[in-house]
Amino acid sequence: MKPFALYCKSYRVDVKRAKRLALTIEKYNADAISFYVSCPQADIPLFQEYLSGITVTLIADEDIILSNPSHTLDIVNRIPGHLSQQIVKSEFWRLGHSQAYLCLDSDCQFIRPFHQREFLNAHGVPYTVIDECRDILIPAAMARKQKVIDNFRRESIQVQQEIGRDGKFYNFGPNCPVWHRDVWSSLEENFLKPRQMNFAELIVQHPIEMRWYGEALLKYRAIPLLPSQPFFKMYAYAWQLRKDRSDGLNETDLAQFYCGVTYQSAWEREMDWPSEGGHLASRLGRRLRRALGRT
């Protein structure tokens, strides 16, 4: 089993984005870290076509789901896609490819050379993204986006009460965390099994997989906590990107602090598969989605 891997859960609409991510990995992967992409079994031929010639291992989502004996395809297929993808991402560890993995999204891009040591220490312990979310909450307050702040506090309270941890509210994202198999296993052994639950049921109740990982680490201490700021700069809201652009901040500046950037896929629908093309209705649709992304 490798100490570390790169993993992205994708699907056919994002195949062009997954290819772009794979090309940036091919360009900047200084330590030749293994890269895995999963997608629904039906999408495998499409991904084989787009990722041809790129060093990547394709896996069917169904194989990941069924690696948990308490899951069935029927159960997971009944769950909305935005929730089922959290289940797939969080269960990748069961395949035994690596002790830890960087969980990437299709719309991520690496922007400079990166090394394994950025994500793991010399003993193979991952750096865990954890902070109090002030880099998002303070700009949200300045932009009068109180809903962002309220949602963060509500989600924090829900999971902390469930797992039984008192104390500060922490953020474990906003994206591209490094997860260790021992932490997921500790959540299963100490929380799920005593309650006769599986992970799919947990996500349906409280759909915040990064928070479950982080709270399980703090509660059960399966690995040492090595705090880290996010590895990727994520633009979750259009107003964040507009502010940085107006301040003159670009990817060259970001590369001093981050190994990659994530832009919301809703801002570049021309990357959807199949492409929306240049029709008037498609252009109007993209404008509407971008406007909605400003909130």
C-alpha cells in the first residue's frame, strides 16, 4: 500500500475538467504520485477516451461503493447525486491503494510543481486542513453575506453534538483535504457500528463529509493532528474572485501559498460535456448561472 495518492471523483459532465486537472498533474507532479479517477461504470469509456495518454488509473464508483459491505448499489443510487458523491469520495480508502489521499474535485487545477512532503510529514502523517474559517467568514461579513456565517455555525453545531465534542467551531476544508484511512476507520468503529449505521445513512442525515472526518480525528485521535491551511485556493463565491481580481491578485501570487486553485464549474459551462456551444440560449443560461453564483 502506498503512503499517499491523488484521487478525484468525477462524472461525465465534468470529463473535460477532469482532463484539465490530469494535465496539470502530469505537468507538476514532481514525485510521480499515483493519480486515481473514479466515475460511474457507464462513464468509463468516455473517460478512457478523454484521458488517453495521461498517467491515471480509472475506477468505477460502483467498485468503491461495494467495497463497504454494508452498502448496496440500490441504497446509494436512491440518494441524490450531491450526497452520493460524498459517500464515494469518503470510501475510496477501502480499496487499499494508499494510507492517505488528497481528495480532489474535477474543477481543481494545480498551478506549480508539488511534492508529497507538502501533504505528509516524514512519518507519513498527513497535514490536516483545520482553521476557524475566518478567511471566508470575515469577507462574508464584509459583503453582508450573513447566510454564509449562519450555515457554517449550524453545520458545526449539528455534527459536534452528534459526535460529542465541545469547543470551538472548526472548518476542515473548504476543498481538497488530505484524508487518512485510519481516521475513516475510527469513525466506523467508534460511531457508526455502535449505532448500527452505515456511512450512507450518516451522510443523508448530515451531509458534510469533510466535517465528519475532521470531527472524528479530533474525537478519536486515530492519527496525530498536524494543522494546515488549505492546499488549494477555492473561490466558492463569485464575489471572492472579483475582489481578488480587483486587488490585482493572480495565480502567480497564489502559487506562493497554494499548490492549486479551484474555480466553480458554474462559471465555465463551456467546459461541460457535451459542450453547450455558442447558442444564444446557452449563453443566456451561463449568464444566469453566473449571476446566481454571486450570492
